[in-house]
Amino acid sequence: MLRKAELLLILALFCGQPAALHAQNPRPFVQQAVNTELAASSEDHSHWLFFEIASEPGKNVKRWVAQAHPATVERVVERNGQALTEAQQRQEMEAFMRDARAQSKQHRSGEHDDEEAAELLRILPDAFIWTVQGDKGADIFLHFKPNAQFDPPNLEARVFAAMEGDMTINKEQHRIVSLKGRLTRDVKILGGFIGYLQAGGTFDVERREIGEKLWQITETHVHIQGHILIFKTISEEEDDVKTHFKQLPSDISMQHAEAVLLDQGKQ
């Protein structure tokens, strides 16, 4: 007859990996993913061409985007349902190429967004209570809810820490595949005089490996009601989808990026 320990081992193997995962503290999975993402953000200097459909109140844009140095170049093919002629597309690109102030503004805005994203990543392990929901293939599925013991260091963290939702992590590369959340309660700043966000608002960020160990955000959906901006350059109502990724040279210039964009057909 099998000894008790042997029987338990066989049962664990038979039941599969989720049982083992449930027995573990999921926080290390989250911390390792955060560390990997922060390191990748610092070390990844790749540039990409992609097609983007971006929608927010009063503004809908379809465009080709080419990341370059020192600024990203865009070729808008449609704005608010109205297709732009090739001449209009060229005119807008050339105007941006000549506008050093617009390029500098874009660069500063991108750096600011990267800094805020990094700050929110850092608080993930401690801002929430994590539980394992299961796994499939290379992915592990986690659920999070607000940690009452967490003291948010700033406004963005306060809003973020009021979320409850789910995160998927790729276990092989320790990369975040998706992060979805919902505001569990109203968030009021100074009693609502400065800002107020309604419970029930949602966000959804989807990420994919678009090159070998190179990950990018492919979808962002933010739908939060209120009168305060969580991020300076992201509206409270936003849907953004990126497709057709193609890697560009890491030292690509804006002039080269413009030429690449002119080769792209309309979607």
C-alpha cells in the first residue's frame, strides 16, 4: 500500500498545477513581474511601426505611428470619421517635423507617462491583496482587491488602490499580460471639491509579446466617470488599439520614420 505522503503527492500531480499555485503566496509572482517590467522598460530601446485606432470624447483618430529619435512621427489617415487626403497627411507630418516645440512637448509627455506608469507598477504588490485564480499554459491568473493597510503616496496611487480586478502574468517570462480593474468605491478629493470619481469605473490594459521577449501595450480601455484626470495625457474615457507591429531600426531618425510612414497604405 502507498504511504500517505506518496498518495498526497500523486493526488497533487493528478490535480495539476493550480492546486500547488493556490497553496503559495501570490505576492512574489506579482513582485517578480513588477521587477521584470521595470527592468525591461529601462533596457528596451526598440522602436516600432504600428497602426493605432484611438477614441476619446469628441476625438477619433486612425493613424500609422513610427517611433523614432528624438520624437515619434504620426501619419493620420482618418479623423472623426473623415478620411484625410494624402496631401493633408503629408502636410501634417511635415508641420510636425518642423515644429521643435511640438516634438519637445511630445517627448516630455511621454517621459511623464512612463514615470507615472513605473510608480503605479511599484505599488502593485502592496496596494492589493492577491489571490490565485488558476493557470493555463504559460499564464497564471490572479485576482486583486484593495489592501486596507496600504497608504497611497499620491493621488494617482489613491485612485489606483481603490480598484479591484484581475491580472494575468506570463510565468515563463514574468511579464504582465493583462491588467483589468474596477473602482470599488467613490474617490473624493477634499470632500469632492477638487475631484470626484464614481464607483464602477473600469480600466483594461492588454499586452502582447510582439518580438522575442519584447512586449508592448496593444489595447487600453479607460472608462471612469468623474471630474478629475488620473493621468495628465490620458482621458477618463479612452479606447486605444494598436496592431500591425513592425520593428524599426533602434537608431531610426524622424526623416527615416517619415519615409516609412509614407510607404504605408490606408486602413
